[in-house]
Amino acid sequence: MSNDLNDEHGKPSDGMCCLCTYEDISEEAGNYVEYQSYPSMKWSPALFEREIVESLVNSQFEKYVETVKKSDCQAELRRLLDQGPPIYVSDKVALPLPEGDEYVMKLWFAHDGKERSAKLKGALEGKERDNLWNELKLYLIKDEEDPEE
């Protein structure tokens, strides 16, 4: 009895290329990625190659925190803080969520045939995430005269 995870995964389409690097995505290159979204548990092809997806996983959380701390635009801060610190990798273009899905939960890399968590490096959950979120909210400037600024 085979437990080969490749059975439920697809292959890159002919002519598929990364929307970031414009490199070909192919079996030969070993850079094809699929992502599973929650709650549908549907697998979809990523539109970025493996190196870019890995880079997002390794940098998105830290980039979010740095952006909040360095932003001088209150509108940007409100948008970032409304969503809270990210937990899972996301990209609206390369990892679009099917209607009704909330987040990317797993990644599958064709080069090794293994599934892995889509949780961001350094991401916090539960009470730790709430504490960070509250700390970051302190970067917002409350202005009673002009609530839009």
C-alpha cells in the first residue's frame, strides 16, 4: 500500500512561469509548488516558483512587524493592524484563496514531494500574538479631530 502524497498533487501546466521572477515553472526545474487552503482543503498551483514561496514564508512575518513599526502613514497602519500579525503565508496574486477560504495552511513542493506547514517563520499564535498585536496598536495615532488621518 502506497502512501505517496504525489497521488493527490498535479503538475505544472505547459508554459507556466513565475509571476515574480518570470522563470519557467516545470518538473525539470523542481520549482513547482501547490498550496492547500482552509477550510475547503483544496490544493491549487502556486503562481510563484519554490524559491519565492520559501522567501515569503521566511520573511513575511518579520516584514509585517517592521512595516508597522516604520510606517508614517496612519491609513496603512490601520489596514495592517485591522488584519493583525500574519500567521500563514499569503499573496493575493500568487496564492489566491478560493471563495470562502480563509488562509493557506499547507504547501507542497514537487522537488521533494513533501507537504509542509504554511506557517510563517517567527509567527505567533494565541496569547503571544494578541500581546504583539496590542503592542503594535500603540503605533497608531489617535486624533479625535480627524479620525481619517
